[in-house]
Amino acid sequence: MNGVKIAVAQRKAISVGRSLEEFQVDVRRTALENSEAELLVYPELHLFGGLGASAHEDREILERHAWGEGDDRYQQLGAIAAENGIWLVPGSVCERAPTGEVFNTALVFSPDGSLVASYRKIFPWFPYEDWCTPGTSFQTFEGPRGIRMGLSICYDAWFPELSRHLAWMGAEVVLNIVKTTTPDRAQELVLARASSIVNQIYTVSVNCAGPEGEGQSIAVDPEGHVLTEVQDGRVCTLLCEVSSEVVSRVRHHGTAGTNRPWKQFREGDAPLQLPLYNGVITPENWRVP
């Protein structure tokens, strides 16, 4: 299999407001120890750790330290990717838009240091993540060796619409960066496997390490098999391999050689109406009858 190896960095978050030196050192060491990896991915809000004791304090701290447009730390992250010649997802950052809104934004840098993708979390963890304005755009990008990847942040994984839409946009891998500090990580592991199965994609879900996070990072193949996982919150790096060829094979022959959901409809079949959202999700129609 001529696949792409991904290094999954389960790490403790770095205290908010610190320089990027500590992060740079960890990237350098991780890339050296996993030299076969072409992409390195960190957890959600990895550079925004050590928050307050309450949601109110968190909001104050995050809004105060949000990165504005043109912040030189974006260039610094690109330089770290270029220094190590690796695709880099440094987790997500707290980003202040010119309009004043604050977003939870995942970033992707290529080995030449370019910012190739950014994604604003569509489904913040309400009511707890009340500092965050929801994003409105799905994001995929062409990663190493042309493999198509999609971005997902933590609670996004609880909404199957998001991973299905990324797969529909061509994503063969969904990178789900996570900061789960609560016992529902057990359910998220089920969701990672289920999302891979129903969409026939890879899911790479990287959580922050303990004591703050629950850890239990996982990578799943397009048939729902676990490629690699860690069952606790230790600081560690997992290595997995993803391949466009495997995605194509599973979709052609079927999951377990049987199911081909992307070939469900035949020429001439009647269109299926989807009245659930009327074509758009609004607060009014996001209700269980």
C-alpha cells in the first residue's frame, strides 16, 4: 500500500499566551522520531491550554488572547512546518475576525510553510463553549500525495451531517481534532468508527492528554477497523497510514465485501426528498418534533 503516514500527537495543551518555542521543540522532536510521517496533527486548542476555573473565566481569557488577522504567529507556525518539511495541523486556535467575532479555527500548513486550509468549528459545544461563534463553511484540502482530507473539530463529530458532507466533497480522511475533558470520550470512539463505516472514509481523532483531557486518540479505516489507538490519557504519538487506494477499493467492492452506500441510487430512480432541513439548518428547524 502506497499510503500516507500520519503522526497523531496526543499531548497536554500548552498554556495560552506562551511563545511558540515549546511547540516548535515538540514538533521537531516528534518529526524526528517519526521520520516516515508526512503529516503531524495536534489536538483542539493545543496552544490555548491552562484556562480558568469557570466558563466565564475561559471566555475572558480566550477573547483576550485570540489571534487577530495578520498575527505573526501564523507565519511562525508555517515556518515550523517548513523547518521540518512536514504537513502540520497545530490543532486549532482562537481566532478573532475583523468583525470582532471569535472562532475556534483549525489550521493546516504545507511543508513549504504555506497556510493551505483553515476551518471554523461549525458546531461549538454549546452551552459550554459560549465564547465561540459557529462557522458556516465546510473545509477539505488536498494533502500529501494528493489525498483529499476534511477538517472537523471535537463536537462536530456528534453531527453526522458534517462528516457526510465532507465525504460528499471528496474527503477520504477526516481529521477530527479534539479537546474532550469529559467522560463522553467513550461515545466519541463509537462515533469515530460509525462515521468511517457509513461514509467509507478514514477518521483520525486526536484528543488532548491528561490530566486535563481524556486522551484515547484513535484512527479508523474506511470499514470501521481500528488502525491504532491509545486507551488512556498518556502523552504519546500514534502512527497510522491512510490510502486513497483503500478508500476506492472499499467503495468499489463494499464494506466487508458487501455494502456500497455511495452506489445506492441507480439511473432512473425517483429523487428522494429530504424535508428535514428544507435545504438549510436554522434554529427554528433544528428541533425534535
